[in-house]
Amino acid sequence: MLILLPIWVLAVAAQTTDDGSKIYFENELPLFKTKASQAAEPQMVPQKVPQMIPQKVPQMVPQKTPQMVPQKTSQMVPQKVPQMVPQKSPQMVPQKVPQMAPPMPSMANDRNTCNRQYVAKGLREISINLDNLIRKYSQDENTLLSPIPIANAMGLLLLGAKGRTAQEISCLFGNNPDFDVSRSPDLLHKELGSLIDDLILQPGVSSGSEVSVGAAVFPNQWYGIKSSYIEKAATIYHSDIVPLDYIYRGSEAKTIINKWVANATNNRIKTILDRTPLPTTSIVLVSAIYFNCEWKHTFPLTNTKMKPFYTGKFTKNGEEEYVHVQMMLNSAEALYMEDKTRQLQVLGLPYKGDEIVMYIVLPEGDLKQALNQLREADFKEMINSCKSRQTIYMIPKMKLEAQLQLETLLPELGVTSLFDQTISDLDGIAPRAYVNEIIHKVEIEVTETGTVASAATAATINRGNFIPVVRADKPFLFFIHHVKTDSFLFWGTVMKPTPYTSPKG
């Protein structure tokens, strides 16, 4: 299972300074790289080493040795130190790290836990709000998204946002008086960065399970990108920093970005940019999450059969429409709860390690009507109410894909100035920068996953008088929950599983 979110930011940037932060031009931009950037252009690194070192070493030796002892011992030191340090790329990262750290240790553990809960709550609200918008415009289609890469990318934008733009992005994470993102964006960055770290570093996850989150910043090497932004993106979100030439080598830049995406998603998504970025592109931001986990209790292959999936639509004759899909059947210990008030079943299927769980919400009636009545707190209650017990369950084997243009959806959630060249305030990234396009590409595959146990059950789906039975053979909601961070990795509604065949086929 995997998900990718790239953000494509197209902008025109003037080469100016404002707050004393150094602005880099062309190949002066320092290159920060992590493992996910191995697919990036290898020619960028050699350009920096020969230019930075030879210029600075000869200046310090001839000027300081003859003059400092006899004449200006106290004057020369304060003049030289502030000039040399900001120009050296190896020294810039260590200076920035301690500047972001001081506010963090002063917070109590319970306060930190509370702040993390607000961030996780904001991620759940992003999932619900975007899903409501998607279903508004495509009521009978499957929906699929991942809040983690969306939040990661919006966090990268918030790092350089100011004024109204910063306020609008902050509101995506909710309006809580005890955790006002607009007033304390550094706290959001700290908690969101920590949450992403927890997703990557999972010592308790068993073999066969993998979760990786990555981000990359691809600035235009000809435009001025502020050093303070570059360093924060690398430090807080562990972003790869890869300068590219969009003006004269746009096609090559597209290839490098697509290779980074392929590497970050284990070659599951090979292309994210279909067309060459415009020469006016100021910066391209990419965020991706790759997820590949095995079920704790695998589905016996011999139980997978072609079965009808009822779509909830009716023909003119009053018959309910259906399609044929491969349905997987299992009888094993699972998380289960039944809400008789809302008339729905909730099934939780854990992956190896019990740190990640896929929840399936199956209403007795119409899925869309049920979702319209559910709020963020309701899903939190579902998770807390589920109990482990022996269950018979049947779910479709499916592969879902989606590509969303978020620049058409986010304005309805209050994020408007980000996409308006005349009022966008991303000066913390580059002067006069604005967002042109945000692409969210998702792919997820649900299979039997793993070797079939020799003691496969022969229980049928129709007999379950003594244990719960869940039949996901009609539209349902699913979300994949990460227990430690209490966050959603994926969210989707299945109106018609793919692939499928028509009854006549």
C-alpha cells in the first residue's frame, strides 16, 4: 500500500532581500541531502565544493596573520567572524538547529502530549473535510487521500508563509484556543516534525512492515531562495534540498523530480510531473509516504471468490445494481464494535506489530447519509470502543487510485491567498512567490498479503450466530490508523471496488 503527495509550486521571484537572511543565487545554494534524494542530479554537488572553499581559505590567512598581533587585536576578531560564518555552507546548519530548539525543553510532558493530540486531531479533520468536498463533486466515485503528506507539504509552505497566507494555512489544522497554530507556528512544526519522525522510526514494527515518509524541496537555482527557509526545511522536515534549472533545463528537472518520487515510493509511482515545469517556476515541493504492511492474520487464498458487490443504486425495475469483485474471507481475531444508535458496524484489522490498523465502517443504510452525520470525535470514539474478539469478515480485494488537484479544493476550506499572485505572502521562501498547482496522487492495494496458513478456516459467511459477521459487500468507509501517533495514514470511501466486472461480463 502506498501514497504520494507532491506539491508543485510555480512562482515568479524577484531577487531581493528584506530581513537580513542570505538569499542564494544559481549554484551558490547549499545542498542538503538525505537517502531519498539519491535519484537527484549528481552534478549539483561538485559545483559547490570548488567554489566555496578556495575563496574563503586564502582570505583569512593573509589578512589576519600580519595585522592582528601588532595593531588590532580587539577590532579584527569581531569584524571577521560575522562575515565568514554566514558564507560557509558547512557552518550554517549547526547554527540554525539551536535556534529552533530552545522553546521545546521548557514545555512539560503533559503539555507536549496535549499538543500532539491537537495535531493528530487536525490531521483527522483534514481527512474528513477533504473527503466531504470530494464527495460533493463526485458523489458516486471512490475517494482516496492521505492527510500525512498533505500536512507535511502544507507545513513546508507554512514555514515561509506570513500574514494572511499563514493564517489561512494554519486554519487547516483546526481552531483550538489551547493550540493556536497562527500564533505559534513553530510549535506546529515541532509537533508535526516529531510525528513524522515517529512514523519513520518504529522499532516495534515486525518484519514485513514498512512505513517511510519523505519530503524534497527543488528550488530554481536562478531565483533567490532564502537560506533560513532552506535550513528549516532540512532540519524540521528532513527535506532533501536539490537546486534545479527550470529556465534552461526544464525537461531534465522534470526527470530528476520524477526519479525522486519513484525512489521515495519504491518505484510504485514512477511519474508525478507529466509536463515540463514552466521557466517561471520558483520552487517545487514534494512530499510522499510509502506504506507496505502485512496483515496480522492473512486471508486464506482458497477463500477468495468472485462475489457480488452491491452499489446502492437501483434499476428502473427496482433491482439493486451490483458488480462482481474478488471477495476475501477470513475468520480470526479482530477489533469490532456495533453502534446500534447510528446503525453501523466497525471492523478493525491489525497489521503485523499491532501498531497500524485498518478500520472499515459499514453502515446499515446509505453510506453518504451516514458520513454526513459523523464528526471527528465520532471516529475517535469508534477506535476507543472497538474490542478484540473472534470475527468472521469479508472484504473486497482491490486496488484504488486517485489524483486530486488540491488547488481546486483548498479554497473551499479557506485557503485562497496562497494561489493568488497578487496577495500571496510566501516571502519567507522567496519574494513574490505563490502556488500554482498542488497535486495529490494516491495508490493503495488491499490483498490477502502473505503466505496462507495451513490451518485455513472453512467457515462460511452465512453462519455466525455466536460471533460477529461483517460483510463489506456494499459501499463502506475505511481509514488506516497509526496507533502511536493517533493519526490517519489513509482515508477513503469505496462506492465500487476496482477492479470489477459487470454481471454480464
